[in-house]
Amino acid sequence: MPSRRATLALLAAAVASPALGQGDRPNPMPEELREALERDRNGIVLGNPQGNITLTEFFDYNCPFCKKIVPGMQRLIGSDPQLRVVFREWPIFGEGSDFAARASLASLDQGKYWQLHTSLMGMRDRAAEPSVMRVVRRLGLDEAKLREDMYSDRVEDHIARSFMLAEHMSLLGTPTLIAGDEALFGDQSFQDLTALVARARRTLGVAAG
């Protein structure tokens, strides 16, 4: 695993040196940065893993607008068979958010990521250890294994990379949604999300879903 400094240097170089052949686009995302954003080995991939366009979402379980756009994201994934979605857990709202992100990432090893993710997004309570663990028990996850896996290298790496990527792209907060060369911040309707993906396909020259 590369060091934090090495990863930062790679992303900084990517931002400073746009890839060749992108001069016809006003603000092309360097391919090195796109690779880090969309193809991270510890990224969470939903939708069609071999889809022809990738939508990346940075989110926090204590972000009200992240919760609000969940139905639109679900609808988008269900309506676009060529959409590849990458979830980036970015716990920026404190200790409870960090606990929730770690629990959610750890649940992947028990095959319950989507169930836990949607349950945490649907909570009225603030995400914190007690509220998160109530959901974990309701879903029947192995609590001891989950707590151990929450501090695995895979989980640590995912969260660290989310912060590094967000820093180098100067993201404003959550939710941030990125496709093609464009990022949207804040509350987005289903129509907004659909339009973002369509623009990304046109930008990158790929067929509609």
C-alpha cells in the first residue's frame, strides 16, 4: 500500500498534468486522477461493475442531503443498466460518522453492505455507535466480526483515500457526485442525477445506457 505522502504526490501530479488528447475539453479530468477516483481497489462498486460510465458519490451518514438523495440514486441505478456507481465513504461530520462509515465498510465482508447502507441512511437518529449497532443487530450481522473488521487495512485505506481525494479536488462537502469531468454538490433530484450522467457520457464519448 503506498504511503499517504506518495498517494498525495501522485494525485497532485495528476491535477497538474492533464493527460494528452484531452485538449478539446475545457476542464478535462486527468486520467491518473480518474483512475484513482473510479478504480480504487477498495472502492464500493454498485450497479453494473462493467458499465460504460461511472458516477462517484462522496457521502456521510449524518449528512441530511445524502439521506435525501438515496431514493434518486436507487432509481438511477435501477433505470440505467450501463451505470457503474462508486460509493466513497467520507465521514466528515465527526466521531459518529466515522463509526458508521467503518461499520458500513466492514459489513461488506458479511455481504450486507447495501442493506446496512440503506438502513443507516434511513435512520432518523444521528449516526453514532449506539444507533448504528442497533441497526447492525437488526440486520443479523456478526457483531464481533464487524467490530474487528472496522479497523482492517481495507477500511482504513478506503477512508484515508476518500479524504485525500476530496482534499485534492477541493470538494466542498457531502454529497458530492462526480461523473465525466463534472462534480455536483448538495441536494440533487433524480432528473439532476440523470442529466449529470448523460453529460458525462457525451463528454467521454460513450453510448447511452
